[in-house]
Amino acid sequence: MGLSNASGDLSTEVEVDAFRRLFPLRFYEKHLSESIRPDARPLGRARDTTIALGAVASANGSALAKIGSTTMLAAIKMEVMTPSTETPDEGCIAIDFHMPPICSPIVRPGRPAEAAPVVSKQLSDTILSSGMISLKELCLVSGKAAWMAYMDVYCLDADGALFDTALLSAVAAFSHLEIPVVSLNDDGKIVLLSEEQEGMSEREPVNKEKRKLTLCNIPFSLTCILHKNYILADPTAEEESIMETLVTIVLDSSSQLVSLYKPGGPVLAYTSAIQDCIAITRQRVKELQTILEEAISGMEVD
């Protein structure tokens, strides 16, 4: 009797899996009609999210962010540069996004992923336009020396909502960033001081101790899928491939709209749908703020 039930359950699982593979849209619509998703999430709920600060010991700032299975590693390296004549009292930020073949079966060795330059541009535009970082805070000596922050974001697992996870890891890495101590050498050039040299240097350091950046208007994002009359928050890679109309909302920590991104798709984004997406994003921003604050508090305790 038990064997019969077990074989019956197995055959049912096989049938469901076959139906899901052969008719993926119908499979999802059957769930959507009951306001539930195949992973048991309500339509407006994001996946479990975690942040780990200081994931790369050799970097000046780093963070590992996970939203569901999607995993991003962000690391920042600071270097001294000569500022441009147009902005003599400002530093610079350069952001690059990488998708190695290990992150997804659709990324082939030797071929750059199509999503990589798009996400990279989105990250740069969002971080710079949000006003999260004042570039003047990266100045060391006006017209002579300033900080160049090189940020690399690596996608370790691509399971949907790539930009949301990449932005979260980038914001977390900047929260963890410590500006190194530097001093002027005999030639009048800025040089980095190691921890052993900080107390032994004869010259006055330009910045006397490691310091954090002052972050304002921190941006957070949420990607939603629009399908018929449904809105699905934080889609998986499977959901993105089946229902192709995506809308990404970026709000800052004071719930002000930073950007709205809709890369085409068959479904029109009516005003009511956009307003609903923004409302869901506002709730998500509160969750992400709490997660980031807890990660920062955990680092301070350690």
C-alpha cells in the first residue's frame, strides 16, 4: 500500500515537472490565478535577503549580497589620482560589473554576457545620480590629489533580479569602505601609509586616520514583472524568461524616486501599474534598510 502511494506521488511529480517544462506560461498562470507563485511566495513578496560585509580582506571595502539564490560580490579598491582641471576638488568612482561563466548556464566562456554592460551602466548611473556619495569627500589636496574608487561587482549566481542584488552589494560595500591613511612624501607626492607606518611617519598625514564615507540618500531597487493584471516582485530567472515585461524602480532611503527602468516588453506600463510597483518598492526599501543596518551593526560588534 505504501509502495503504491509512493509510486503515485512520484508519477504526479513527474507529470507536474513535465507540464512545467512543456507549458511554462500556463503553469505560472495557473499559480497566478490563485495569487501564489511556484516557490510559495505571494506575488508581492521578495525572496530572503542577506548581506555579509568585509567578504574580501584585501579590499578597502567589500560585501556579499544574496537575494534568493542570486549572489553578488562587490569589492572596492582606492587609489590616488590627479583630479581633472574641471573638477579639481572632486574624486572619481569607476564601477564595473562582471558575469563569469560560473554564474549561469546561459553565459558562455569567451563571450561577454549581454546583461553585463547594461547592469554596469545602470549601477554607475544610479550611484552617481542618487547623490549617495559626495565626490568632494574624495578630495585629498585640491587640484593635486584625490581618491579614485574602483568598484568591481561579480555575479556568482544569476537567478533573476541581477540589478537589485548588484546595487545592494555595491551600497553595502560603500557602507563598509574605509578610506586609507595617506601622507606627502619628500617629493610632495601622496603615498599610502601602512598600519605600521601610520605612527612612525615624520610627515603629517593628509588624513590622520581611516575614515568612513558619509552616505546620503542611499538607493535601493526592486524589479517587478508585469503580466496581464499581475505584478510579481523580485522575479527569478525562470520568471524573467517566461514573462518578459520588467520594470525596475529605484528609490532612495527617503522614498524619493531615483529612476524607473523598463527595457521594452509586450505589456504596457500604465500609470496605475507603475504606482503599484512604487508602493511595493517602498515596502521593500524599508526591509533592505533594516537588513543593511543590521549588517553594519554586526560588523561594529565584531
